[in-house]
Amino acid sequence: MNDTHQRGDELVAEYLANVRQAAVGLTPERRDELVEDLREHIDAARAELAGETETDVRMLLHRLGDPAAIVAEASVGEPPPPAAPVLPTPPVFADPPPARSNSVLKIVLIVLAVVVGLPVLLCLAGFAFFMTVGNHQPSAPPPVEQSVPAPSR
């Protein structure tokens, strides 16, 4: 047996394994029958190839189609497989609601700080400025002479 034929056997075995895997929903008897029918069809088609190459085998398998599609076609009219026993499922508890993001609170605090805090800060700064200016005593102003009118008699 040459390497090319051996590689072809490997490709066919892989393809049939994929068919078997896709046919898990069929009864074991129907699955075995399907795989055996495909094997016979593939063997007959390979025998007709003159000087088989890996590409020839790949093309042959490609023409057969996707294993899942073959199984779907083969399962038409088949009774469904017996259902697996249904085990009781544990109760599902709803997840608690997600914690509210603190980002909204942060934004509100920042806005309040700017809207309320900034004017208050400016007022305090202005008050402090005027207090320091008001405490500064300039030199005494020159006395102002006032003339007081004499009382008339």
C-alpha cells in the first residue's frame, strides 16, 4: 500500500468519524447502517479512480457533502431516539440586581461642588480680601477745617 492510498484511508476514516459523531441522534442501528452504506459508496468510487491522489479523495468526500447534512437527510422519517430521562433541575435563583454604579453619584457630587461650592469659595475669598484691605489704616487724613456759622441774634 502506498502513502497516497494510506492518506486516502485516513481521510475517509476521519470523514466517517464525523458522520458517526453527527449521527448521535439516530438509533445505534441506523447510525451503523448509515456509516456502512457511506463506506461502501466511498470504496466503490475510490476503486473507479485511476491513480488515486489525496486531492481525488478529498473531492470525492466533498461531493458527498457535509456529514451533518447527510445525517439530517438520513433521519427524515426516522422515529426520534428514546428520550433521555429527565432529571429534576435545581431551582434557579434570580441574581440580585446589579449594584448601582457610583459614577452617577460622583457626577452629582462634582456638579454640586461646582454649582454651590465655587460661588461660596469666591465669596469667602472676596470677604477675606476686603477684610485685609479694610484693616489697612492709611495715614491720618488732614484735619478738615469747618467754618461754623455764627449764631445770629
